[in-house]
Amino acid sequence: MLGKAVIFPDRLQVKYQEVEIPDPAPNDVVIEVQHSWISIGTESSYFRGERVNGEEPYREGSPWPFPYAPGYQKVGTVLSVGDAVSGLKPGDRVFASVSRISGMFKPKGGHVNPAVTEASEVWKLPPGLPAIAYSGMVLTQVGYNCGSRPPVNPQDLAVVIGDGLVGHWAAQTLRHRGARVVVLGRHDERLALLPDSIQGLNLRHRSVKEALSACGSISIVVDTVGSMSTVQDILPGMIRGGHWVSAGFLGETGMVDIQKLRNQEITLYTPSGWTKERMDRTLEGIHEGWLQTEALITHRFPVEHAEEAWRLISDKSRHCLGVVLDW
């Protein structure tokens, strides 16, 4: 069948174009997409040609990964379900992960309509909030995963490195679990979007040591941006038996000296990907209101203007955080 998709035909190029979509299988759900949420960090690395497959960095001599269908999260309405699908029906509001597409470097993509998606990667949305609140749910789950890994005692101090979406959602999760939370960022506009109960500190104005000097002993550090230097600055201020969660993309620079961690008995967590259980809990968190998503959407574009959205994302002098395409 024919559909429409946002495609990277080559490095630093974006097109909204007609594409071929494989016919649905018995275990597939066909969805009319309403909103798709751009995962700026992951999709930008493909946009720049830095990755080939998942977390693997591009190396000279590897197949050039284009044309590429970026993305992995969207919401919409069920049009039809396969004979092997139960629990979903036409008209249901749903979240979907990647969906099928032909003629690309990889056979699945995110910003594709209609979405032909395996039922195991489709979640029925509860009533109440608008569907757009769930449109970034895979990425929300990444933040939830980071914030749910370490044990939390009441009023433990947790430091989150990074004021991007994953940093926000990791901070929200830790705060919900009872921690005192400080977010280290580099953008006043992003830090201003934190809830009042979470403190934001801008590292453009002070060093890590200066920023954290009045905060007390640190029990948890969550690195969402892959900044080993910032983690190294924080480690001396961590309590014995503390916890380090590393989720940022480190490429080939993520060398860890295990003995330094052993000296302080620090536990290292390396969350990655998603599971059904975590996605279920993330959906509940959004529905219950302690995972806040809509407040982090700074820009919305008609999908026909996807190229304009990527011009915004690529212009580091302009502020953006949550960027959603409306179909």
C-alpha cells in the first residue's frame, strides 16, 4: 500500500514523501497517525550520518545508512486489526512504536502513515488526556527507566546530568519516588520547564563543583547525555554505596575505571531500550500525571513542514525541546 513518511534521503537532508508500505500481516494493527514525536538526540545522530545500526557508530567502509526512515513513536486511531490480534479494535486511540516501510536502509520507521505495526508494539490509550500526551512514550520510558533503576531513600540527593527530555523524565521519576533532585543543564529555557519541586542549575554559568557545593552529599547520579567528564567531577562528592545510572550515548569514549567505583562501592546501571513492563508503567505515569509530557512540547509542525522542524533542531542558536509532527 502507499503512504507518506518523513525520510532522510541522505546526510543532512529531509523529505516528506510518498512511500511503499508492506501489506499488514495477521498480527499487525493498521493505524491512522495523528501525532509523531521526534526523538531529537537519536534521530539527529542518524540525520548527521553518525550511526549505522542502533548504538553502533558509523565507520569508514560501512554501508552508508540512507535512505533512512527515522523515529520510533506516534499516536493515532486504529483503522483495522489482523485476524491474530485481540484486545484492539477500529476506533481505539493507541500509541505505536516503529512501523513497516519498504525501500529504506532499515525496514521500519517512526514517522510513517498509515502505521502498520505489530500488535505487541501497540498500546491502547486510557481516556482523559489528549493523545499527544502519549506521543513520545518510548522516549518517556527511557527517562522513567533511568529514574527507576537506583534504590531511593526519602530525601536522597539525586543529580541528573542533562536538561533534555530524558533528563526531565528521569528527574520527574526520581522526584516521584521521594528523592531530592537537581538537574544540571546548559539551557535556561529548558531548566525553566522543570517542576517547582526540582532544582535546575546551569553549567554555563558555573563549574560542576560550584553548582553542587551547597547541595550536600550525592546518593545518585544519572547521566543522560554521555558526559564522562561531568560524571568524573561528581564522583568525589558521592556517598559510599551510591548509584550511577549511565544512559547517554558515549560512542567509543565510555571507558570506566571499575576500581574507582569499587573504592566507593558505587553501583553502575546501564539502562537501554524498552520493555513492555516499563512501557506499561510509563503509560500509567503519564495517565496519573506524575510523568508530565505536554508541558515539554515547545514546537509543533504540520508533517508537511518536517524539513522546517529539522532546520529548527539543527540550529543550535534556537531553543527547542519537545518537537511534534501533526499529521
